[in-house]
Amino acid sequence: MTNQINGTEAAIDWFRAASPYINAHRGKTLVICVPGSALRSELLPTLTHDLTLLSHIGLRLVLCFGIREQVDEQLAQTHIKGHIVAGRRVTDPQALSAIISAAGLVRNDLEARLSMGLPNTPMAGARLAVTSGNFVTAQPFGVHGGLDFQHTGSVREIHQNAIQALLNAGHLVLLPPLGYSLTGDVFNVTATEVASAAAIALKADKLVFLVNALPRDTDGSVVRQASANQIQKLYGVSEATVISQTEQSPDKEPEETAQGTGDTSLDQILGTAVQACLHGVQRVHLLANDNPDALLSELFTRDGSGTLITAERWDHIRPASISDVGGIIELITPLQANGTLVSRSREALELDIDRFVVSERDGMVVSCAAMYLEDDSSTAEIACMATHPDYRGQGRADQLLTHLEKQARRQSFRHARILSTHTGHWFIARGYSELALEDLPANRRASYNQARNSKIYQKRL
């Protein structure tokens, strides 16, 4: 009985913690790309339950799906070996026939699962309206490196008005990896390209890729969040990654150009993510497809479960407003108690709020700093730097310091100064040198708090 009570309390606590995200996501457009391998795994029942839940709490859903594994299996039954180059299939007539067949089978399976509504199941009474159609116009991918890709295509246009009308009516829209040309031809298009093009055309709030493995940094740690520019620098990928790889590698076999089960490689997905960000999609999420809880965890918890790639910085720095005073007080109160920071009352913070900048994450203030400009001495004094304990060691203080130094430099201030009782070495490592009290201008020396005996550090900007 106790375990049941504890489990109920935990569920209620989670629901309360998720409520701000439920409100934030309502009415937002989410494009999800699922590889063919995931559609044949234990993830599928959970995924369809989760999509139903997301639809019922107000998200507008577009589901794109791959079928590479299914197509390879169909071709193998007729003793035909698929030819994949840098993530794109060379689509001859036999491959195209298998693709059309596999796309229809997968679409029917998804429609059936999203229509379930048996009592005493997660889908009870939860049937969704699901629609697929000729929403993708394609053009031939063409000849690359001397290799004719035949019936392989690239996205020319997403018919976003038709999709928007269905989303407005509460439909979940299915987009298979197929496109139709103006001449009535059918083309095989990669699911990742369809998803990215759809997210861009629909101005989606989020684009989600389920992947075999999450990206890692040079230390082998999973990258939890990064900007598109950081991804480009770390992996050397860009929005031209897929095409450039194709033109350089026409002779490679599938296992040489695709990762894991033959799904699109991580580099190509990262290149697609960068492309989406550069064309207006604010957030791209990469989720491990072996984690059935990844989607809900990513959407409804602060720290998520996968990798987030953003067009801008996820936790951005901005000028503080009066509504941030409460968050700043929470950050600085423990540091005021142990003597690291000077005590500031709420009234003092409200009066000085225009001097503060904050870094936020999903609406939560996680770090702050203030800057006081001394016109008569051409020195900017940086003060009240604080970071939430859960987010220390992630470079946030560095970002704030750099931001304020640049701001002071733009306003023609020649020096930056800080006073510190505990963290002097941190500032020395960032180019600051210790000064004597006598080196301060007379007016600042007069306001120096002798009881705190802070050390003084200065840096030429």
C-alpha cells in the first residue's frame, strides 16, 4: 500500500512539474521523423500512445517515417541488393515498386494503431483522425558523381496550406518518404529531408528526429544542447552535407555510408538539423530511439532526455526585467548568506534591475550579473554574478562575463573591474589582475566596504 501511495505521489508531482510545458506546447506544431527500424521495434506501441496524448493536449502533429529496412527486406526476397550512396537509395524501378508497397503497409499500420480505443488500455477512447496525401512535390535528385539516382527525388515544395488546414481541424498528418512530380511521377525522398522541409514550410516550433545514437563531443560525452553554429564547428557538418557526401562517394556500399541498421547517418541528420535551424526552425531535438520515454521526457521536463540543437542559444542572455527579481533573489540569497555576495534587498534589486542581465533556461533564471558604468573613470564594474547550483560548471558565468565585457567595450569603456571575496582566481584565469585599494578612483574608494575586505581585480578591454 505504501509503495502504491508513493507511486501516486510521484506521478502527481511529475504532472505538476509538467504543467508549465503542457501550457507552453498547446497549439504548437511538432514534426517528428521516425526511422523504419524504430517502426519495427518495441518503441512503436509507446510512440503511438504518446502521439495520441500529445494530440489530445493540443499539439499539432506531423509524423514523417522512413522505410529503409522494410524496403531492403522486400528487395532481398526477390534477390535484389539495394544500392545506397551517402544515405540515398539509387531507386531503380524495382526499388521504387518496393518503396511504394512498403510505404503503404507502414501507413496502414500507423493508421490502425492510431485508431485504437479499447477500454482499459492507454488508447481508450482516444482515436485520432489521421490523414496522408500528396502533400510533397518532388523533383529528380539527378546525377551525382556520374551516378544516376533514377527515381530518387528531392523535395521541391511542401503544400503547407493543405497541411495547415488539416492540423487546424485536429488531424495528425502522415508524410511518407514519397514525393510526386508535376509530370505525375513518383519519387523516393528521404524521410529526414521530408521532415526538415515540412518543419521549415510549416514554421514548426519543434522538429524531432529519433536516432540510433546521440551525438558526442570530443570527450565522448553526449551533447545535451548546442547551437547550429556549434554543431557545424564540432562535426564539420552543414546544410550541404548530404549532397557533398553523395558527390564524393558514389562507389560506397550501404554499410559504408549508413549507420546502425541502415538508417540515415548521424552526420546527415545533424546536417539536416543545421539546415532546419538556419531556415527558421528554432529547436531540433534528437532522441534515442531505444528509449520509450524519450519523447515525453524531452517535451515535459526541464533537462529533457536527448540532444537539443537551436537556431539561437537555448539558454540565452537578455536584459533583466522587474519580473526577474524573484528569480535573482533565489540565486543570490545563498551566496549572500555565506558572504560571497554583498547583501541586496528586494527594493535595491528593483531599483538596479536595469543594470542586470540574466541567462534563462525554459523560462527559469539560471544565472545573473550586473554592470555599473563609471562615466568619470571609463571603467565598468561587474557585480552580483551568480549561477544556480544545478547549472554550474557549464560555462554560464563565462558567457555572462563575456557578454558584459563586450557590452562595455561597445560603449567605449576601457576597463572592467570586479570585487570578490571568494572567486578571485577564477577572474585571474580570465585576464584580470589584482589591484590595490589605492588604485581605485577616489569616489569608488570612498564607497569601498572595508568590513568585507574584498579583493579588487581589473582587466583592460
